[in-house]
Amino acid sequence: MKKNTKLCQITVIVNKETESLLISEFKKININWINTEDSRRIILEQKKGFLKFLNSSKSLLEDPVRTITILVNSKNEKPLINLIIEKAGLNTPGRGSVYSNEVTLLNTHKECLENEIGEINVE
């Protein structure tokens, strides 16, 4: 059991179809410890056309998304983020988000280890 391990946590928020594509890509480069969860994105909808004059209220829409979290060594952070952006098409607005932050695992066990990644190639 390791103590005070510093790792990079990468979080990706995408639609369900993109989630399966990313998980497939992660498996190809030996990322096996993946956490996924159902989430929702809240969107502010504005009335359009003639309806906006009748009712000026705005409504909130819920869009189901998937949140994927993985732990990697900090040297793999940028190449992996580039791979995620490329494969998930995150350079197009509205397709999802990816962000990372440094985390410290106070006590780790065999179920909570960093992913040991092979070489990452972005085409």
C-alpha cells in the first residue's frame, strides 16, 4: 500500500455514444482502471420566434451525459488529453469537455492505482 501518491485525474464529460468509443481507445493503450457515471448537463433554453414575445421565461433542459474519470501519471496527462480531444471530437463546440487536476491519494490499494499506459499516438 502506497501513501501520498500524486497522480493526474482526467475527467471527460461526453454523450453516451462517445463514451463507448473512448473506452475502446483507452483499452487499446492499457487503461484498465476507468470510472464512469451517469450525469446530466443543464442547458438554458430560450424561446424562439413569436413565442418569445408571449412568454419571456427561460426554461432549463436536462441533457444526459456520461462522466469518465481515470488516474494517470502526470507525464501522460497532455498526450492523453490530446488523444481524448481527437477521438471524441471535443474541438467542436457542444461535443463535451475534458479537464485534469492533480490529486493526492492518501492511502492507495490495488483497486486504486494509476493506469500504466503504453505509447499514445494521436493521428
